[in-house]
Amino acid sequence: MLGKKGASPAHTSADYLRMILDHTNESFLVINSHLLIQNFNAKAEKGIWELFGKQLKTGESILNYSTRQSLDEAKAVFAEVLAGNQLNFDITYPANENNPESSYNITYTPITTQEGKVDTIVITSRNITEEKNFQKKLSEANERFAFAAKAAYGIVWDWNLDTDVCYFSEVCSEVLGYLENEYCCKTFWKEHIHPDEAERVIDKLKKVIENKDEFWEDEYRFIKANGEVAYIKDRGIILYDQSGKPYRMIGSMQDITNEHYQRLMLELESKIYELNLNTSKSLQDIIHFLLVELEKIHNGMYASVLTLQPNQTMQHFAAPSLPKDYLFQINGLSIGPSVGSCGSAMYHKEPVIVSDIQTDHRWELFKDLAEQFFLRACWSVPIMLNDNIVFGSLAFYYQKIKSPSEHELHTIQKLSHLIGILVSTRKATEANRISNERYEWVTKATQDLIWDWDLETDIIFRSKENLQQVYGLTDAEKLNTHESWMTYVHPDDKLNVEEQLVFALKDEVNNQFFVEYRFKRDDDHSYADIIDRCFIIRDKNKKPVRLVGAARNITERKKADGLLKASEERYRTLFLNNPLNIFVWDLETFKILDVNDKALETFGFTREAFLQKNVLELRPVSEHEKAKVTVQRLLNKTELKIEEVWEYSTLSGETVYLEVLKQRIDFEGRPAVLVLAENVTEKTRLSAKLEEERADKERQITEAMIQGQEKERYEVSQELHDNVNQLLTAARIYLESAKRKTEGSVNDLLSNSSNYILDAIEEIRKLSRSLVTPFLSDKTMKDAIKGLVADMTLDGSLKVEVTTDTFREEMLNDKFKLNLFRIIQEQLNNIIKHAAASRAIINLSMNEDFVSLQIEDNGVGFDTSIQRKGLGISNILRRANLYNGQAVITSSPGKGTAIKVKFNLLSSIS
């Protein structure tokens, strides 16, 4: 210690001793052999004052400070110390009014001389009150720990981290099923954490200790003695020494399997209900997800859902883990009293628990199939809907002989019920969707304004559809109460509306009513004519609670009714005075319902007599079946309008022919036929006469054609007689002369004869080519056209260019090709005979739709407006029309002629 500035440092041993004593944590007191106080430190002075309330002084006897002990005990202690013995003991001073109870550890040390005589005693004391209190608390805590460990629901443990020995309370046997000698093992805890979680749990504990954290907590799976898995919630407190080294952990393990199971089930149910609200997820997707999650909760379980079909067979619905081959083989099996677990459960409508498939009679027919896929246990519960209807079954399979635990039994029953709710909810939701959709479409499709009035709240809902059209409003909120709605009703109609409403609400028998009124529109402030139809909904006491109705704007109908009345008069006038024969008859009974004056005049009946008849009585018996066929067509609505010419009989028996238009109509609420008929008797007779004349004309035409053919034959024979025969005769004469050698040389005669014969052959060839069909040989049409051109231009005066690049004759039939050839032949004849042309072009082409022929020449041409069509042109037009072709002739004087013919390809092919 340093003194004040300028003071001399203490160098005496007494000063050093005093300095040491004042800075020690213990009380220090020195007495001599006579027990007189020689020296003491501040701690001793303070301690004596706190214990005895006295001021410590040197030179006084130590026995004066022993008032809390008996004087005899104090003397006995000092006597033993003076005898040379060191004493150490704890002493507790009881509490008094000034001081609490306190404890000290006191040491009496004798100091001897060289001769071995004790001349000084050093007394040191240390306040151990806090240590005593801690030991007391620790003792109490250990005692409580021992009792708590026995009474606790969880497993209490105490782990000595230095020795790695962990103590587990006896509850360990009850919770986990292990014997004491098993759980007292050093490695017990680490070895029985589930293998999938051991590394994670131990790593987390190590990090907690490395971070010097006081508490550790975790949840994990733990393998029980029977092999099942328990979910454990573990927490402990870590004790560290003064250097920060962990030396002990105390905690408890709680089996939360049930709580964990309940939490997982609640979470799963919540997720399933959430998925069910998502209409984009199918029921099958949701149940598949449900089964996947169930298999996670119950280790080793295979979940399956089958549905029951209308034909009482089982249909696979969802099974995430079962073999597909197994599902395929059970799919379509009929349910029955001994059809495995699922078929039996659906048949009996009750759970079927099979712990050993191989020994259960319900699996007798299917145990080999189950064995093939290593299935040993199967528990099944029917999935029931409302009205005791079986939807299907929920089944749990295991690959070991197994009876259901409490949790598993709860799961299969609860989840079968949940699936039933899902199915029912989906069906209800779908029905509601269809209903809402139907309502929306009805409100859009109808011209009515739909409304719903809650009488208890007086709130009226009105659909937005048709609000403008019916009421002339855009804001339905203006009419959300009866009172607000009544402000729009015409003042003259309000009383009637209220009276009818009150009467309808009181009438407990008839729950429907309708009322007409005028309603003020917002858009133009005019009044619309409205008809309201309503249905009254009552509670069990017949009290009206709700009205649902529809309002329709009938303003136009009202106007139309007025116009209809006026038009009915006009109709009667037009009907009765119409120049056509008009009558109406019942479509089912054939009875005549109405008739106009013209029909009465035609048939010769009075109105009364005509209205007593049915329409069949006006027809010949031979026509009745035909009439009934027409009636059936109208009844079936296959045709609503029919035009025909019918034969009728008048009152006088005369036959008349009427061209009738029969129209199906509704006449006074029943199906009827409106007949509008024109008397075509005279026209029919004239038509018959015309037909006779047409037939006669056709006969004349046929005769003319025959005559033409005969004429052609005659001309051919004349050609043969006048030309060919003369050539052949001349050749014969030359030959005869050669035989007789009467004149000239034989060679000249034979040569002339040969020339005449060649001329005759050429004449016959030309004649044959002009008459014989050009395609009887193997020639193509293109070759035939070229041959035709070559034959007709032998003299060289006409040059003809033929183009057939895009023409594909293999697609066309022979008759059409011949017709096309004759058109070309006819026009070439016309050009040679009449056109005086030097050049002509024939272009024959095809595309995907048409066959086109174009023939042009540079001849003299003609005026198409005045020139009469010759036989050649007529033949061309006739041949074009034969195949529905279009022929256009373009020509003018001095500018040649062009003929363009176009045929539809389909017509050409067929």
C-alpha cells in the first residue's frame, strides 16, 4: 500500500501483517495463552459487532464475546487448543430481533514456541450462511426431485456430462416399456432416437452447449421397447461451473404421441377442407393427397379408397402406395359377405378388421393374391353418405400381422367419415353450382325481373338483369324495401296492389298470386305496365316469411293487345273477303274450324254446313292416306309449312284442284292447320293439255332425229355411190383393159387403177373419221385432237395451234371427253366453212375446279346481236349445256371469233 505523499512507507512486519489481515476475506483474531485479545482485523471487528453488538478491543478476554455459547463450552474449546490441537467446526447462530440466522466455519490454530509450548492462538472464521442455505435448498431440491421423478407423468432425467451417465426416472418403464437395466445404459438415449432424426437432435444439443445456452428443447421420434415409435418432447436445463464448462443437465421427456397425432390429424383435416374449397381440385386429387398424408402419420401403412359402382362392383379410386398389379386384379370384383375386407365392409355396411389375412375366412379366395404382394393385415371401413348409401370403403393395409392401435382405429373411422363429408359436400356444391348457374341463366334468358322479399327484415333483393328493361331503373337499392318500391307505383294502382297483397298473405291455402300495376320509370318518367307473379313461403305455423317473384314489363303487350283488337277486325275482313280459298281445320280431329267466303263459293256449302264437316270429307277416298301422311308430318313438327296440289269434291260432286299452302298454327289453344288455296282446276286442265302437246312435240323431235339419221345414212350412201363407187368402177375398167391389153400399156393401166383405188381408200378414211367415235382406238384425246386438226388442214390454208399443257384427261370420263371433242370438231368445221381464217388457237386447260376450252380464230367474224345462230353454234351450246357448262361466244365483224366454254370439274368427272 502506498502512503500519503511525503510519508515514509511502512516497512515493519507489523504494518505488513496489518495490511494483509485487513484485505483477507476471513475474520482474523489473535489471542495469547491467557485468552486475551492481542490483534484482529476489520472483518473480525465487524463480525463481532453484527453477532454480539459489542466493540472488539485488545487486551480483553475472548470469553467476553461468547455470550451466544455456554461459557463452559468455550473454555473446553480453548483448553483443547492450548493443549496443541487445531480445531475446525461450523457453528450456527440463531436469529434474533436484529440479525437473521447465520453460520460460520471457525478454525482455532495453536502457535507454539521452540519449546513446544502454546503461547498464541489464531482464530479465523468464514461466513458460510449462503453455502448452508444453498446446501439446504439443494437437499430440498434433491428430495423434491426424487418425489417429482416418481410422481411426474413424463420421464425425468439427470445427465452427468463429465461421466456421460444419465439417470432416468422409473416412469421410463411405463412410457417406453424398457427395464431399468436397459435404460441405465450410458448409450441408451442416443441409440434409441429414431435413425432418421438422431443426427439432427444430437447436433442441435451440441450447438446449444457450444453457445452456452441455459435451456435445450426439441421434439423427436423415439423407438419404444415394442418397436413402435413414440413422439417425444424433451427439454432440459444445462448447468455450467465457474469456468463455463457444462457439467450437468437435468430435464424431462414427455410422450406427446397422442398430442402429436391429434395435431397432425387436425392439420390434415384443415388442409383437406381447404383443398375441398378449391373447385379446381378434383375429389380424386384431394383423396389421393389425404391418403399420402395418412401414410406419413402411420408408419408402414398402405391406404386405399375403393368406390361402389351401381352394378355393386368395386372400383379403384385412390391408393398411392399399393402395387398397381394388385389394384388391377381387385378392380371390378363384386362385393359380398366374404370378399376380403373392403368387399365385406361395403356389403355389411360395417367395419371389417382383419389382423391376419392368411387365417381369416373372408380372405379365403384372395389370400394367395395378398401373399403375392406381401400383404398380411387389412382393416376396412365403409364410407357412408346420407340415407345410408355406401359410397365406397377406406382401407389400411400392413405387411405384417397387426391389430389396429387406438390411434389407427380412430383414424380409419374418422377419415372414412371425413371422406363421406367430402363426397356429400362435393355433390351438394355441384348441385348448388348447377342451381346457381341455372338461376343465372334463367335470369339472363328470361325477360322477367327476379325478386326476393324477406318479410321479417323487409329487405328486397332484385336481380340486376332486366332491371332497366322492366322498371327503367339502374339502381336496385332504390327498391330494396316495400315502402320504397310503393313510391313508384301509380297512385291509382296503390290501393289495389296493397289489398291484393294483404289478401294473398292471409290466404293460407293458396300461396300464389299475381297483380298488375303501373310503375314509374326513372329514365323517361313514363309509366310502364307491369305484371308481378309471386310465390309465398310460410313457416311451420303458416306465417308468411318470404316472397319470391318475377316482374315483367307488359307495356308493349298492352299496346299490342289494343292493336290486336283493331287488327282482328282487319283480319276478319281480309280473311272473309280474301280472293283465296281459306279455311282452318283441327290437326287432331280434322274438324273444320273456320272458313272464308271464297271457300264457301268454291265448295258450294253454307257456312253452317261447311263447319260441320271434317277435311277428309272434302277429299276423295283415294286421297285419304295421302292426307293422313301430311297430317302426321305436321303433328311431328318435322314440317310446319307444306305446299301441294290437292283434289277436292264440291257439294255438286264436281272435282276441283286447289294449290294449297298448309301452315301449322295454334287456333284458340289447339293445334290446327291454316289452308290457303288457289283454285287451279282450269290451270291443271291446261297443264294436262300442255303436257300432251309437249309429248307430241317430243315425238315430232324424235321423228326428226330419226329422219336426220336416215338423211345422214342417205348422204353417206350417196357419197359412197357417187364418188367412191365411180372411183372403184374406173379402177375396175382399167383393170379389165389391162387384162385384154386393148389399149395403152399394161403398166399405165395398172398404175391408173392403183391411183383410183388409193383415192377411194382416202375418201372412205375421211368419211369414217368424220363418223366414227375417235376414242374407240388406243389414242388419247390429245392425239385425237391433233389428228382431227391434221385431217382438217391438209390443204395448208389454216394453221391451228393446240395447247393442252394443264389438261389431265385421265380424270375425265369418256362421254365427257367425246362431248368436248365434238365441240372442237364442230367449231373447226365452222372456221373452215365460214370464217375464212388463216390462223386458229385451241387451248384446253384444267385447274382444281374447272375444265376450260377456248377456240379463237382471226377470221371475218360476225355481229352477235343480229346474226342468227346456225346449226353448228346451236350444237356447241347444246353440248355445253348437256354438262351444265357455260358457253360464251365473242365476235364482231373483221375481228374474228372466240368461243369460251367452262365446265365444273365435278360434273366433268361424274
